[in-house]
Amino acid sequence: MRRLRVIPTAHHGRERLYVCLPDGRKIAWYDRQTARVNLLSEDEQESVLAALAPYLTGQVAVGPPPVPTPAELARLALHPDDDLAPNRPGEALLIALDRDPAPPARLRADPRRNALEAERTVGGCLDLLEGAGWHTLHSVPLPGGDRVHHLTIGPSGVYAVHALYARKHRVRITDPLVAVGRRAPWPLLRLVRAAADRASYALTAEVRPVLAVVAPSRLETPAAPRGVRVLTEADLGGLAREGAVLKPADVAALHAMARDRNTWARV
């Protein structure tokens, strides 16, 4: 039996143990998250399992690496410059603030910073759904300078989520108008619906609009807005508890399409 080396690594956030020959060539790896030993050479199975024995717990599957799905192949073929998945919550605002920071002597607070706080808060809540089979993209650019604040895709569907800063302010919604504190009402729900409609066109799938109101002192909706979910950031986790309408393969395929910047060039 050959003497093999076991090398721990992190791969896209997953811990893996690679099994290598003395010359450094990899012949297998153990993925702790999936409890699977992937063999590049079935002839080495006995040696590989012996080398991994101190690290294996419970039952594990053993076999050749799984065949990549069409979504995985699309991701591998995607140029890094066109991949929207690395975008941080509020990515567009972060870039704008870096390029044009507000002057220090400015009397009024820069509204972009409040908007950034809202997008970071909402984005953080949506990112927590990832373990439940969800994928969220942030700051998805649309032609004309518009964007979808957050596009979240999961078993219960696809949602275009718009983050609204309202800390310690009363928010009153009378479709299509939204009033925050003493500010004059403006037709925000039209923008929220328009972003979802454009996303539906780009993905050829139903995308439902959501307005996520961050930290309001009170949220008033005398009548339910037409076709728009209005939630606070604390309610966003409820999206994962709704009935499933998409299979995991559908979620993966829509995510692969949505993360490609070129998908949005035609809307």
C-alpha cells in the first residue's frame, strides 16, 4: 500500500481534505460537508480510505466525482468580470461613495450612507437563507443606471427585494406612494414593480417584488399594495418558510443565469 499525504484546504467555503501521492499529484478528496470521498482513480480506493481513516466520521459515500450540472458548467465558463455573485450588499453605493465621498463640511448627512446601511442590513438577512437552498445576488445592474438591490432565488421562488431606510421613522404606504417620516410621499412602489418586471423578462421566470423596510418606528399599510410584499428586515426569513415551487435544479439554473452580467444587458 502506497504512502499518501492528506492536505486540508478550503474550497469555496467548504473544507476539503486532499489525498496526494508522494510527488504531489491529487488522487482523491474528502468533502466534509457532503460526507463524500471523491476518487480520481478507483484503483487507489483502499489506500485512500486508509489515509483518510483518522479524519472520517460516520458513514461516507465513496466514488468518482459527480458529473458537473449544466449550472456548474455555466459558472465555470463565466468570465470573472461578468460574474455578479461576488457583489457585496450595496456594491454600487460603495463604489459611488469611494469615487465621490461626501465633503466633510456638508451640513446634511449623505443619504447614500443611509441607503447603504439599509442594503447591508437586508442583504445580510437574505444571505442567512443560503443554508436553506437560497442564492442571493446584490446590486444587480440594469441598463440605464437602475439596479435590483437584491435578487434572491430559492425553493419558494424568485424575489426582487428593494431596501428602504426608515430607522426610527413612521412609514405609510398608500399604493403606489410611500412616505417616510415627514418626507413627501413618492411613487416608490412603481420602481419596485418595474425592477421585478425587468428581472422577470431577463430570466424568463416570475419574479415577485418585495419592499423591505429597515427599522421603521411604525409601518402602516391601510390596504395591501397590489402585487408587492411589504416586509421589515426581521420578516425576510419568512420567505424560506413558504411553499416550494422550484426544484433545486431550477434554483441552480436561475442563479447561474442571473449571476451573468450579460443576462441583464437586454432589459
